[in-house]
Amino acid sequence: MSIDWRYPERVSTTLPGLVRGATFDDFLFAPQFSVLARRDPRAIDLRCAFTQHLELKRPLVSANMDTVTRSAMAIAMAEEGGIGVIDRGFRSGEIAPQVREVELVKRHQHGVIRTPYTIAADAPLAVAAERMHATGVGTLVVTGSDGRVAGLLTTRDLRFATVEGAVVASRMTPRDRLILHTGPLDSADAARQMAARKVKKLPLVDTDGRLLGLVTAKDLLKHAAHPFATRDSEGRLRVGAAIGATGDYLERAAELIRAGADVIVIDIAHGHSVVMDRAIAAFRARFGDVDLVAGNVATAEGTRFLIDRGVNAVKVGIGPGGGCTTRLNTNFGVPQVQALVACREAAAGVVPLIADGGVKRDGALVQALLFGGDTVMLGSALAGTAETPGDIVQKRVVIPESSRAVQVPFKVFRGMASLQAIVDRLDVEDADAADVEALGAEGMEISVPARGSVRPVLGDMLRHLCSAISYGGEASLADLRHRFRENPSRYVIRLSEAARRESFDR
Ligand code: XMP
């Protein structure tokens, strides 16, 4: 059963006034009578809508930034029940690297692999080894020119093999020693058959022996290990991909969709613009009803503008981001809570909102979700984790108390409109210095301490969100959002400067 995010809007007339000029650290919520015995994310319903068509079990989205989301982050986000959006921070005209990141996510786990990688029996073993390396896939189905299955070749078959001069047929497990299934099969039936017949790979064939698909025990185990994962109808992880609104954006979108991206995000700094108008029209004309998110906006007018043009979700946030200097440099922007309330009024019941930026502590998550977001996009909160792209650099840090110097591992986090990110995206060989200076950076680059995997970070966020639902007196995220929207003044406390210090200065 899908969740009801289109709840009727009964915005209190007091809320827009209360939040004007305000953001996360301006508020606390008053605790309510708790109805939850356990605050366990495995037991509490956190379902939410990412777009009109795409539901998530957890409301967390990793930002399309080149120091946050590539395939490793997108895989972790989707396995934990959220979704990642692969950034477009590759050089203009370089579409293949972004497509590859999408493919890595889509191929990470399957129910039934519909188009397994194949190889011919007479192909050199060196070619098979190279294909395994390039695709990161450890099993190749050996097929004839007619598509009939001739055998299976796995990494184990190549271990200790002399690759030079040998062909696939010499090392593969031939068809007569394989267990095959004739006809289509769903993953649950496949799991039963594979357990009963004690096989780790089950090729599916038609009645003529032609390859229909492949099921692997590894995939089935991954499904069991991640019960909240965001998957498509074929059991693959879902992933989003960002494009711009000019240049190669349509060609990029075509390739990303072909690679299996589940949702495309047209992401530009100012989404309420003539550039966006043209981009959405061209996107819809070419790709029909492919799931489309657009942004960013921070006003009711901006939200209505995007909804009128037929987007499936709106990304909200002008300037709250951790790596962002838009407000400093241009003085334009809207405090994020004010933006969320205004955009929610314009969007409720039509499209979901993605609250993008400004979440610096876990307590802000529930605010982003109650004030207006259906999901929350995170950048700096995930920075420095092992799944973010980029190398670790050791830096010398002096401990003030002892004046002792230690080496601390750091990773780079930067705004997508920082000069460094822009220059990396340009073909600098062709850009003269004047062009680079004229770019008008609206972001900055900082070093953040490198930490371990993002998964415990997400786990803490979800536990804190569940605790917030308990304090809020409801049993699920959707229920708390309904109750909050019905009567926000029962929750919302606007803080004095002293109360803000008492709450958040530690
Ligand atoms: P957090 O606060 O989670 O925000 O780091 C992530 C969001 O920040 C936005 N972003 C930028 N905004 N200049 C901007 O004005 C930039 O260089 C920049 N880079 C990222 C973006 O919306 C992201 O999701």
C-alpha cells in the first residue's frame, strides 16, 4: 500500500507569519504525549514520496554534488531506503563517466538480471578477464551467436589459470554441467530453486535454450540484508541523475535514461527562470513522462512555475547549503524554513517537495520534513564519509591544549558553484583566464575530516528521526506530518536568542 502524501492542505494562517525570516535553529517543537513503546527505525513507518511516482521507505536523499554522490554513495543511500542523485559535475561533453556511475548502481544488485554480460566460447580468456574487470561483474554467461547458453565463466574459473593463449571454452563450466531454468521466474521462486538444488547461479533460458536472464545467490542475499532498500520492479537499486538546463543536457538525459536512471533532476541554481522554462519543455517533448525533478526554488511562485510545467517533484532551497556562498555574494535567498512553508503551500497535494540544504544537525531533519519537505537532500552532513568521491589527504593539525601536531585525514567538500568545481568541469585547455574569472562563483571548497562509512551516519539520523516522531506523539512520519500541518502552533516554539544558545550551543 502506498503512503498518502497528498493530504489536504489546511495551512494554519499563523505558520507563514511565524516562520518569516526564520530557519532551523530558530525553532524547537513542544513534546507531546508519546504513543511509541520502541523508537526503532525497523519498526517505525518512515515512508515518504520522492516524486509523484516514486516512494521511499526512508526520507533521505544524497545531494548531486561531485564531492558527495557517485555510485558508492548512491548504492549506500538506496540500500538504506533513500536515494542518491549522481551529480553532473563531469566536464561538458563528457557524458560517459556519469552514465557509468548510473550503470554501476543499476548493476549492483538484481532480482533477475535481464541482460547478463555475455562472452563467446572462442573468445580469449584475456578478453573475459578484461570484461570482468571493466564491468566489476564476476560471472559471464557464455553464449553462441544464436544466443543459446553454452556455459558459465566466473572469476573462480580464472583463478590460477594461464590466461595467455587460452580461450573461454577451456575454463568455463559447460552447459551440460549447469542447472538451468526454462522460462521466466521471479526472485522468490529462484531463491527456493537455488536452495533446493544447491547452486549459486541460475541461468534462465527459453525453450530453445536462449538466454533470458540470470539469478545469483549473491543478489538474493543482498535483498535479504537490505529489507528497506529502494528497488525498481526488476530488483535493481534505484538512482537519480542530475542534468543542467543548457548545453549537452538533453543528450546527457537520453544517455542517463538509457542506462536506467530512475529519475532525472534538472538542477540549476535559480530554477524559477526562463532557462528552466525552455529546459522542461524540451525535456518533456523528447522524453515524455519520464520522472522529472526540477529546482531549485524557494518561493511559492517558483514552485507553482515548476508545477505548471509538469515536473514530478520540486527541489527547494536557495542558499542554505553548507558549501554555498550565494547569499553572501548576491544577497538573494530565502531562509530555509520560510522557503519550505511557502513552497509547501503552493505544492501540497500536487507534487512532493525535496528540502535541499541547511541540515547541519540531525534535529533539523524532522523540521525539514514537518515544515514542508517530503524528503531531505543532504550534502555537507554526508561529507568526509568513505562513500564520498575523492582522495583522503593527511594534514598536520596542532592540538591547541598540548600544542602537539598530529596527522589528520581529510577529504574535500565543495559547493558545485565553487570556482574549483566550475574549473574542473570546464575544458580548461580551451578556457582563457578571463572566462574563469567571469564565472562568478557561488560556492566554496573546504576540507572536512575523513570518517568511516556513511551507513552508521544514516543509522543515527534515522534513530533520531524516530525519536522525534515519538516526542511528537505519533506512530509514523506520515501521521506526524498530518498532525503538525493540522495545528502547527501546538508544536512550534520560536526561540529567543538565549533559548537558541541554551538549545544548540554546546
Ligand atoms: P548541505 O547544507 O546539505 O546542502 O550541504 C546541499 C545543497 O547545497 C546546494 N549547493 C550549492 N548552493 N552554491 C550554492 O548556492 C554552491 O556552490 C552549491 N553547491 C551545492 C545544493 O542544492 C545541494 O544539494
